[in-house]
Amino acid sequence: MTEDALVEIRNLSIDFATGRGAVHALREVNLSVGRRRIVGLVGESGSGKSTLALALLGLLPENTSKVTGSIELEGKNLLALKPEQLEHLRGRRIAMIFQDPMTALNPVFTIGTQLVDAQRNRHPRLGRKELLKRAAAMLTRVGISDPKTRLSAYPHQLSGGMRQRVMIAMALLCEPDVLIADEPTTALDVTIEAQIVDLIKDIQAEFSGSIIFVSHSLGLISELCDEVAVMYAGKVVESGPTRSLFERPSHPYTQALLACEIDPDTEPGERLVTIKGGLPDLVDVPSGCIFAARCPARFDKCSQEPALREVAPGHNAACWLV
Amino acid sequence: MAESKTIEVENISVTFAGGVQAVAGISLKLSVGETLGLVGESGSGKTTLAKALVGLNRPESGRVVVEGRDLTGLTRSDRLWLRQRVQMIFQDPLSSLSPRFTIRKLLAEPLAIHGLNAKERWPAVLDLMSRLGLAETQLDKFPHQVSGGQARRVAIARALVADPSFLIADEPTAGLDVSVQGELLNLLSDLQQRFSLGILIVSHNLNVIGRVTDRVAIMYLGKVVEEGPTREVFRAPKHPYTRALLSANPVIDPEHKRKKIVLSGEIPSPSKPPAGCRFHTRCPNVQPRCREEEPLLTEAENGRRYACHFPLESAA
């Protein structure tokens, strides 16, 4: 827990109702996001990283059957807010950049109209002209040339990279305290991805808020984030400052994920590392350590659930071996 | 067989209605026992080229020669023969499998189509299944009843039951978690050795390409800009685009030691490729000559080829 935490998530558990019973999508997640920090959430499909992002926005799906714990934004518990109060926060204090800008942008409105609408909540007193001016300035800021022309364009008339820049501009126009980026570069080509990552770094340098960057790419996370939380099957299994985490990966799952990354410098023909087995059933969650069934270092004690323990300053891992 | 077991692509171009030239004069060769990687960003024409190799796209000029047979002006029987020699696995395995067929039927269908004796062949099919880690108990399930990873294996099994010489894999690891990506790649290399396949892997994942291919061709806007043995191309790229691609590839680097080359600008539209060198609008080393004269793909040492007026010097 940092002193000046902007977002403090405590013991957050979320269940979804399904025909088979409750899916325990998140279990007792703790995460602290400091001001002006980029925090990476990394994990594979089913790890709960997107559920966590949606919970922050108050956009959990309708079949959410249980939410316990708290999400505090500067001391105010978002989970206790009424829907209209949450709506007030969204687009003012919390904004999101989605994975696929083509589906997040409305195809029948111009970029200008959408950028204006995005600011209404933040600047209810400003007129359309003023808001368009701000939109044009922000498009220039995110590296779109000829912003005037772009404002009257429709999403399909822009390239994928440009659409993602529009999404980022839209989020920044809300001047949020917390910006959530959910896999913002997966739909982009590598050379464009590098441009967007550079842009996020630039924004961070002059932005007073925090960024939560959700990704399955350890490479991207290592390049961009100050801190990382590694998630597995609804739990944070390891978290800490990026450097410490990559230097001393302490949870066997983090170690396995790192080992699975393909190192292009090794000899071709060597077998690639995989993690045997699959995700545990999140309806009937096994007792003990959640990773035990796939863990190469499993021993007797793993039948009890390990708590997060400190490996290095601010760096914790939930494993009996640390 | 007297003919060489290769697929040879000779100067093919593929143009779509509307005048988009997706593939603009490409020559490549794939031999059995070899894995060739095809790398490029969206719109570079890599999938179009891959489809031309299985006869799904007709080139407007140039030739595709499979095991000595020219595919230009394919007849119906040629097509059937081609499908047996060259098989493709698609990006999304589930959508490439009929939801109304059981896995048994999905695997038997290619045998029937190619007039192979299913009874005689069935032990080989079962052997293939066990190599792929599919249990016989799954034969009577439908594709949606097995996991995504298993559906992918069924798609691979289906591609291999008729004993092809070549396998074209379009983004075989797209959408896979890293923990299972390695499993699929290990599988492909096992199958290659077992059946001495020639494999073409289309991917934008440079780590995958770097690890599993023998040779690599880098595409940009419908052209091959560089080709050669993967290790050498990755170690010392000659084309500035190859270098930029390799540099943009995210790697684990928490101390930020690596300096990236970030290309400016967007990928131009393939319907209006720039004059001269197609990469000149984004090239960090652009010279006046690049804007006017298109560089040709020229042969260099160690079986390498590249198309650049000012190739990069090997880093000392």
C-alpha cells in the first residue's frame, strides 16, 4: 500500500451467475495504484484482468451475482455509489481505452461529434464550438496531422492506428484521474504499436493521473509499466515494481510465463516451454494454492492457500516457497 | 517422383476488384522439410500470397508451380490434386470446422474427397490423432464440445489426413495464450519431421517466426523487401524496414536498455502504393533516389535477397 494511492482495491471478490453455478472471477484481489504511475495487469485468458478493469468502471455485466470488498478512488468507495453517481465519475475521473477502436467508436457519427460528446460530462458548460476546438488540439497532441479534416471524418475512413489515437484523445479529453487501457495495441501492427506505446509514455510524462495497462504481453508491460500485478485464475499471485519483478520473478506462475516467452536468440529446434494443464474450474475452485495443479514446485504445503508475502520492498508473491 | 518436391512462386501478382494490387510481383520457393516464415503488417499481402499457393486466389500474372505442375489455368481435377498436396490451416480453427460434423466425420471427409480408402487409412488417422494429443473418445464430439486448443488440433489433423506435402498455416498462434503457444509450435515441428512437410507460416509475431522457421520473407505493401535464412536476417537485417520491425518487437526489457527505432507515419494504402521504393515514406534512411527508382530484389551472399538502394551495413 503506497502512501499517496489514487486507487486502492481491497479484498475485491466478484462472482458471475451461470447455469453451472457461480463463477468466482475475482477472489480477494488487492491492488494499489499510486498517482502518476503506470500499473500493468498481466495474465492469460480467464485470469480476471478484464473483470477488474470493468469493475473499476462500474461496468460489470448483468449476471454479476456477488461483489465484496472495496474499490476506493481517493478514499471514496466506488462500489457503494449509486448508478447515477458512477455515471458521473465515468468520463470525468475514470476513462477507458478499449482493445478494438473500430467497435468502440460509433460508425455513424463523425470523429468530431464523438469527441465533443465525450467531453460533455466533463465540461457541461462549454459549447460545441469550444469543445471542437479542444478536440482538434487533442488530436494534434496524439499525433494526428490535419485535425480539422479528421474531425469531419467517420471512423471507417481512418486507419487502425489513427482510430486508436482517436480513442486515446477521447479518453484524455475527459481529463481523467485514472485511465484504463485494456490491451490497447492488440489490434495494431508492431510498427504502429510502437508508436502508440511511445504516445502513452509521452502522455504519462505530463498527465497527473494514473494509467492501468492491461496486457498479456510481458514484453510490453516491462517496457511501459512502473509496477506490475500478475494475475492467475482470479487472484493476484505476484505484484511489485517492474524491475524487481522481472529481476526476481518469485511465483512459479510468473516464472513459467517468463519461460514461455519465446527468446528469438536461442537455438531453433529447442523445445519451447509450455505450462502443462489448464486453468482450474472457477465454479468449483480447488482449495489451497490456485496454481498448485500446474506447478512444477508443488509440495505438501500447497494444499493450504499461501498469502502474499514480501520478496523485496513492495514486491510480494503468494507462494509457500518465498 | 521425378519432379522436385517444391512450391515455386514465379513473379506473381494478385489484384482485387477496385485495383488493389495485394501482391505485386513476388517470387519464392518452399521445399519439403523446410519451414518458411512470411512476415508483414496488415495490408502487406501475406495472406493473399498464402491463399494463392492453395489456389484460393488466382494470380493475374506469374506462375505457381507445385511439384512441377503449373497451377495457371487450373482444371477441376488439378484443383483436387492440388488440395491433396497443399493444405491450409486457417486463423480461426473453430470457424473452419463445420459445426454439424462430428470430429470423426470431419476427419473422414478429406479421405472420401480424395478417393482414399477410409478403412485402410483409418489406423493412420488414429495414429495422427494420438500424435496430436487427441483421444479416440473425442471422435464423436462436435467441434463446439471440445476446447479451443483441441479444435485447433482437429483442424491440423484434418489438414494432414490426406497426407499432403505442404502445409500453409495462417497466423497459427494468433489469440493463443503464451502457455499454450509453445505447445502448438512444438507440435508443428514434430509433424514436420514425421511427415517431412514443407511448412509456410504466416505471422506477424516475430518471436514465433524467429524461433521456428528456417527461412523468412519480409513483406511490405505487396512486395518482398528481404528474404533469407531466418537467423541471419534477424541478426543482421539489410533492409531498414526489417530492422524497424525487429526493433519494434516488444521484448522483456525492464531496464529500458534497448533503443527502439519507431517508424513515423502510417502504412500507405495498398491501393495507392508510393512511387519508387514503397517504403520511402517511412524510411529513416530515405535518399532522393528512393523516391524515384524502385529497388529490385537482388541476390546477395548466403542465399539472401533484399530490395534496397542503400542496404544496412552489418553491425560490427
